[in-house]
Amino acid sequence: MTGPNEEKTTAGHDGTERRARPHLREVFEEAYRVASPMLNSQQTAGSAHFLRVVLHDAFPDLHLQDISILSVAIERVYRERSKAGSQ
């Protein structure tokens, strides 16, 4: 038996992807592996630019906006994983 809130949630959710660029999720782990040597080197000056260059070289078919989104996500996940690893 389901309650009224559960019925609304199920009926309102059609299973569609909420992200605008699901293809970036597909390449994220590979892109993270490509970028990790650079992230591990702790170079901060110009690292955002070089990260985008490295990603563009590895994934030349991605749009530049996708490269930018991917680089920001990779840096964020790297910081989160580094924090979790140091605790």
C-alpha cells in the first residue's frame, strides 16, 4: 500500500535524465584518469588552462563548453576525493 506522497512522486517522475549533457558522465572516469597525473603534481599556476588543453587533446570530439564543464567537475571531484583520503 502506498501513501499519497508516494503516488505523486512515482506519477510525477517519468524516468528522464535530468542532466543536459549525459555524454559527459560516460567519459568522466576516463577523463579523470587522464587528468589525474596533472592534478597530482599540485601545479596551481595556469592549471585550469592546462587541464582543458589535456582534456581537449584526449577528447577532441567534445565541444569546448563540454571540456570546460568536464574540467570543473574533475577538479571538484579531485578535491573531494583528496579530502576523503586525508581523513
